[in-house]
Amino acid sequence: MNAMTSPVCPRTAILGLVACTLLFAGCHKAPVAGEDAATEAISKEASAKEATADGAKDAAPAEEGGEGVALTQEEVAKMGIVTADAAKIMHTSEVPGFGVVIAHDTIAAAVAELRTAEAMERQSRSALARSQRLTGTPGAMPTDTQETAERQATVDHAALDLATRRLSATFGLNPPWKNHDESPELAALASGDVKLVRVTFPLGSMAGSNPRTLRLAHIDSAQSGPGWHASSVWSAPADASVPGKSFFAMLRGSDAGEGERLMAWAPVGDAESGVEIPAAAAVISGGKYWCYVEAKTGTFVRTEFDPGAPTPDGYFVKDGLSAGDKIVVKSAGQLLARETNPSTAAE
């Protein structure tokens, strides 16, 4: 007997479909409260990391100069910001050395020795000349007297030659008064009206050149501090205690004391063109030197510069800035605070 498949009842099919639906829904349970908390914590942590990264991105440009600080005219006035045009200057690199002011009694003693030797040599030479003129006349001097005059003239001439050599050995072979021992310069040094300074530069620092001028200052002064200029400079005998090259310089109009040690700077190389950044414009951040330049009205951009060439009034810069740039010379520190902390408001 052949088996026949009976047709499925519609009601049975509907009940089966409902059972499958309930079974599928049971496999996807709703999350519990603990899982909600964990998900929220992870989301907050991700948001915090994203905010930190954004903050770092915002802070990095400030350390590197950034796009500048934009202020309204009212904020500029409240912060007391003042700008000045960068001035074009010529600057020559300098090498440092040390000097000492020579006591003028040392110079006076050497000059006095020379004057005495000159007087004695002149007197003995005149006596010998008179004796020689009288030779063969009734008034002729005895032979032994004439020989004594000749010997004395020779001795005095040798003494004069020694005094001259001693002076040149002490104060150099090419002083301003060379071959002019009655010069005003030598007299001024001997009297103390003008000071003589012996300056020594480290071995090799002068690169074989002799300076025409020197800049001198008290030893506790900075390189850019006040000082004096000496224009009469000549080679000095080497200093046995300090390896290097020595020079003498005549120093006028200073308050340096005799025996005082001084700082000295000598120009080397050719003069270079650049601009001078006033000392009041400099700010330090991240171990670097910066100044603020007003790129356009109300926008101040922080610009890094090299402080390696100080001047009496600031710093010489040959790259990155141009003459006429508007540099902030007052309240630059407030601009730095405003840039690194944008939430800071002008007081």
C-alpha cells in the first residue's frame, strides 16, 4: 500500500512560526546595568584622550611660534603693548680677552730713566766735543782728561741705548710715540691722565689679525654692558703667565682703577648687516629666545631669534627679521602668557 503524505494544517504552520520567533528573540538578551556602566566609562575615556590630543595640538603651535595672538584695539591698550620699528645696524663679531690696567708709576719710572740717560749722554757728548775742539790750542785739555771725556761719552751713550731698549721691551716695539720720546701720549701715560691697559686674548682666537680698536669694561659687566673704546692699540710682549697674544691700549675717560682687571673684546672678521632687537622685547620660553612682531594690526606673532650676538642695547639678528618690522618692546611677557593660556584675559 503506497504511503501518502498528508497536507500540513495551516494552524500548525502558524504555531511553528511563532515558536521559532520566540526562540530567536531569546538568544538576544537585553544588556544588564553593569554593561551599560562599562560602555559609558570606555566612551568617556576615549573622549578624554581625544580632548587631550586636541589640546596638545593646540599647545604645540604656541611653543613653535603659532599663528600669533589676535587682539582688539581695546585689549592692546589695556595690556599696554608698545611696538617699535626694528633698526638696521652693522655688527662685527668679537672675541673676548682679559686686560689689566698698568700702574702709571711703572711708566713714570721707565720714562724718568730714559730722560736721565738722555741728559747724561747729552752732557758727556758736549764735554767731549769741547775737548776735541781745543786740541792743538793753548787751552787744550790734558790727554788723560780727554780720554776720560771720551770714556764717559761712550758709557752715557750705552746707558741711553739701554734705557731706550728697556722702554721698548716693556711697552712694545711700535708704540704711538715711537722715535718721539717727548710725545704727549707718553707724558699722559706717565702722569696717569691716560691709562695703559695690557690685554691678552686666548691662543688662536685672533686668527693672526691685530685689532685696531678694543672694547673694554669692568670684569663684572656683561658683554653688552657699558664700557669704553680704545683706539690706540699696538702689539705687546707676550704674557709669560697666560698663553695667547697680547696688546697694549690707551684708555681715556674711564673710571678703571690702576691694577684693575678688565674684560676686553676685539672685533674679528667683516661687519655684517642685520637688525637690533631691543633687550625689552626679548622673552624666554622653552629655553629659547623670542620676540613678538606685529604682522598686521592687532595680530602679534612670536618669532624665535639667536641671542648669541648681544649689543649694548639688545641683540643683533641677521636672519628672520627685517628693518622696519614692528617689534613689541613693552608687555611682551603678557603676550606670551596670553598665547600659552588663551583663557587669560587682558587686565
